[in-house]
Amino acid sequence: MASKTKSVVWNFYEKFNDGGICKLCKCSVKTSGNTTNLKNHLKRKHPSINFDATIPKVRRNSLPTTGDDNEDDPNIVLPETHYADLANEIVSKANKMQSTLQDSTLVSRPHSSTSSTCSNSEFSDSMISRTRSPSVCSSVQSLKQPKIYESLSDIRSFELGGSKTTAITDAIVYMIAKDNLPLSTTEKPGFIYFLNKAVPLYKIPSRKTVTSLIKSKYEVLSSLVKSKLSSIQSMTITADIWTDIVNTTSYLGMTVHFLNTSKLSLENVTIGVLELADCHTSEHISEWFEKLLKDWGIYKEQVLTVVTDNGSNILNAVKKTFGIKKHLPCFAHTLNLVTQRPLNELSDVQNIISKIKTIVTFFKHSVIASDELRKVCEFKLKQSVPTRWNSVYYMIERFLLCSNHIASILITKSRGPSMLSATEIDIAREINIVLKPFEVVTKELCGEKYITGSTVIPLIHCLLKKCEQININNSVALQLKSALLENLQKRFGRMEELQNLTISTLLDPRYKTLHLNNPEETSKAIRTVCLKIIDLKTNSSDSNVSNKDSSDDDTERADSLWSFHNELVSKKASENSEDNNEANEHMPTDLRHFLNQPTISLNENIIKFWNVHKTMYPHIAKVAEPYLSIVATSVPSERLFSKAGYIMSAKRNRLKGEKLQHLLFLSSLNLDDWHLKF
């Protein structure tokens, strides 16, 4: 008796009792002695698998390629092994895809105990249909198809004035302004290729469009910033004059620094890059100051201090416009003058520096020598620049680091400069030890994101003590040390007479009176604070004490510059006695209590301190608020012109002063200011 042929349908089922379990959807189907129910289940639940009434066959587009010439014949019956292989392939792919999707669903919905996916039968049918596309098997895609109106809405958003087009264009304008990029960036081939790949539906704006957008953005945001500045009660201005060497044109730069009461942060914005056409006399500079103040709606009463360099013309202009009491000299410039004079006047020191500079110049000009140095040393030599602060220190420091390699190279160069002797290298090393504290103080005072005004007096005080304690043996270095100390006393000996600076230090909970050594000026500062507190108490209808913050990140200072400050703190804590100053008798209770409390750590944030203690010292916090915005240097204006130098390059020498003002103003804004609205 011939054996009964097994139906191909069973390739999709596992036998179980009186029926079978579908390998695709795990459903149980009864057989009733034949395979009709099994076929009907596949037709209903898995229509991708189709069976003829008499000849069992799978859809031709789902069959594996056989390479036979009769492969396109619809009536051909392939061997049973083909059906079994195809069934196993479909089942394995369906199970694999289902497992992958379930894993991703569990990750995205870890707290859900029930799956929101389709049923097994629907899922299996969908997976079988997707097996025709190899790319689908490589990644799991969303099973939900977007609706027609959603697709149309997405397309319309890339039209002119659409939401996505507007957002992308605004981001491009921000990128150009913030990163000092050319206005023709949008016409660069690489940029066009990138956007065409990233956002194919987006129409890239032309250079003229970007120029127009920058102008309109400036008009809108400058109006908003003017409105913002009108509500600021106290601000610090830094100013400087810069000459563009490309076009030989001078510009007056001005930045404004203030405390943002809502964000508790120290902020700054560029309000002026004014092209100058007349001589830089104090009268003309004063007129330019007046013009910028008028253009931005700033009243002189809002300006607490104006920080500039020590040039006589700009100094006299500030005195004429704002008054002598509001001027604050740039302490970084002054500190640079302290070091430059001894370095240039002491012949023995100048001799060592000149020799090092000659060697550095030789390596900068000789390709062969620089190549040899690069092979044996990972550092590059640095050249000193007269206009760059601490450049002599950095030049000597790098030279000493590479001195052994430099000596081995110079000995082979017959036309090269002479190498320093061992004694001269020791002198250079001690010169750098003397200059190191000045470099630390300069870097400390040049910040603009944290409070620096209250730090000037303590830093200079610690610098004096640190220089006195420097232990060196060479007579040349000792001579330099003596000259530097003399210059420090000469230029900074009377800095406590600057009342704004003294009050700022007095109300800084990190310092208070620790570094105030002039009793007369300290008493004046305390009396001024007392009068302000009394005035606030008598007009105490205002209960809104502003809370300020600063990103004053005072970490460990190099060479323990603040060690003297820590000694003063310990000495003050051990005394446990109140200040015997005569002003204490008439001092308000809250101010006396504040001054007699221990100072806080140097790492503490001043603005957060006043925010936390505003309920304990409400009037003192209100008085301290204006002095927190004082900037110690005019470095922000210097940095402004460094940006201007990147923008006003040889390739962009036709850029007008008005456009330069627009770009530098927009560049000074952060993202929050960029998205300001009326």
C-alpha cells in the first residue's frame, strides 16, 4: 500500500492532540481528520500564504529563486522541500522580528505590563509581507503609517514662511553671528551639500537674504535689549578704542555688564562698535560716549563704574562724561605696567630675555631647526609680544621646558645663536619664579562671567605678600623682585581710595575687612554703606530684594597665592572679638552682625550667598547688589576687538562699520536673549 503524502500545510504547524499549533501566530487549530481548517486559518490570518484548492503552492513572489528557465510558469509544482524551506524561512523571520520589536517595546515602556502591539496573527502577517523587502529585515520600523494630512503638513512646513523653514533659517543666522562666519557661508558648496542631504526639502537662503535677516534680527533684538537695560538700576561699562589694520579705521567699543535678577547671573552685552572719523581727543571721545548712551537709552545715573585703560585721552573723556568718581582703571593693564618697566630697564634681566628671544626667533625662522626640535620635543617655542600680557613669562617658561633639546640642536648649527650658560638658565628660572604670581593674578582678574571687582584689593594684597615670601638666591632675580615690589606699592598702594572698590570688597562675604589696611578709607566705606542702609529703612516700601548670582568658580589657586588670605581668616577666627572701628558705634545692627560673622570659603558663590541670606540681611543685600556687577578690567572690550579682527579680515575688508556692529552685538547674545520676544 502506497504511503500517504504529507500535506505541505503542516510545514506551518506543529501537531498537537487533535489539531495543530500555527508556527506564525501560536494559535491552536483543530483538524477534524483533514487539513481544511489549517488552510482556512492561513488564508484568513496570513493572506500572504495562498493555497490553491487542488495544488498547494505559495505565492510566486515569495518563492526562493531556483535559476530554472521554467521559473515564471504559474502552473509549475515545485518539490515539497521548497515549500518546507520557504515555510521555515518565513517562520524564523517572523519570530525574529517579533522578538526584536518586543525587546524595543520593553525598553521604551519599562513600566507597562501589557504590550500595546498588534496580535500575534496580525504581527506575523505584517512580518511576512515585509520579508519581500530586505531592508526591512535589517531594522525595526514603526508600524504606524502617517496620515495624509500629517504628511502634507510636514511638507508645507518647509515652504517659505513655514515653521521648519523659519526655525532652520533662524538657527543658520545664529550660527553665522555667534561663530563669526562669513555671510556667504550659505553659498559654500560644502554647506549646500550638507543641508541638501540633511534637509532635502529646505530651500537654502542666499547671501543677500542672510544679510537682510541679520539686519532685521539686530533691529528686533536691540530694541528688546534696550528695554531690558532700561530696567537695570546699576551697571558697569568697559570701553576701548581699536584700529583695524586692514582698512586703517578706528572703532570705539563698549560693553555693558549687569546682574540678571531673574536668572541670578552676571551678564554682558556689546552695545557699541562705533566707527570713528575724527581725532581721538578727549572731547571727541566724550561725544561718542554720549551718542552711544543716547542710542541705547542708558542714563548716566545707571552707570556705577566705567573701566578703561590708562590712556590720558579716554581717561579724561570718562571724567568729563561720567565724573571722576565713576572711573576705574583697568587693573590688568596696570599690572602689566608693573612688570614691563623692570623687565625693560634692568640691564642684566634684559640681557637674559634678549638671548632667549634671539634663540626663539632663530627656531621660528629656521625650518630645519624647528623640524629637528619637533622630532625630539612635543612642545613649541613661544615668542614674546610687547602688547600681550605675560608673554615674556610664557616665552621663558617654554624655553626652560625645551632647553636640553635646544642646546643639542644649537651645538650643530654653526650660524645659530649661542646657547645660554648653566648660570644664565638658573637666572632665567628664578626670573620666572618671580613673574609667576603676576601671571596668576592677571588670569584671575580677566574673567567676565564671575565677579572680579571685589577681588582686586584682596588679590593685590596677597600678591604683595607672596612676592615678599619668594625665596631666590641670584642677585639678578633679587633685583627684579625688589623692583616689582616697589612698582606694586607705587601703582596699587592707594587703591583703597577708590570707594566703589572698597565697598565691593567690604560687602563680599569672602573678604569683608580682612584685606582693608587703610582705616580711614575703610571707615568712609562703612559710613557710606550705613547711610545707604538707613535710607533704605526710611523708604522701606520696597520689599523686593534682588537676588544675584555669579559663576564665581574659585578653585585652588596656583602656587598657593591665597595662602595669606587663609592665614588672615584663621587669625580673625581666633580673635573672637568685634571690630574696634569707631564706626561700629553708629553702625546698624545687621551690618555689625554681618561684618563680625566668619568669612565664607573662597569657593562659595557670592550671589547665591546673598540670595540665601536676603531674609537675614535684606537691606545689606540691596546695598550690595550694584557692586556685584563691577568688572575689574577692560578685557571684555579687548576680547570684543579680537572678535572684530576675525570678522574684518582681508577677504572681508569691504564690511561697513554698521554691519560689524550688528554682527558683534548678535555674537554677544546667548540663546535665551536670541529668542527674546516682545
